[in-house]
Amino acid sequence: MLRATSDPGAMNYAVFATPGNGVVVQWRTAQAGTTARSRSPACRPLYLRIVRSTKHLQRLHQPDNVTWTAVPARA
């Protein structure tokens, strides 16, 4: 999880690998705004990476620890 500040309502971007819901991405793009979610099936094994550019955060995954693929959700 990346957060703009430690405030509970801060803008954030998080990726969670869960046993029952696959990979869940959630993000908040405005202070105290609504949290959005996206879900996709998980592959095994699973490696996750969050990449930040100047304007966006993006989720990447890959099963072999070599080739990374964008999946996201962008915030």
C-alpha cells in the first residue's frame, strides 16, 4: 500500500493477494474520497509490484519473477 499521508482519509493505492478473491486493487484519488476497487483472478506463484509514474500508479504481476505484465487498475 502507498499512501499520500498517514491521515485515515488520505489518497492511497493498494494491492492485496487474497486466497478467496484473487488480486484486489483499491485506490482513493481524492482526500476523504470514495475508495474504488478492482479484482482479478490470481495466478500461482504470484509476485506483485506497484509502479509509480509522475501521474499514475499501476499494478504489475508475473508468475516467474522475470517478465512483468501490467494488469493494474490505474489511479
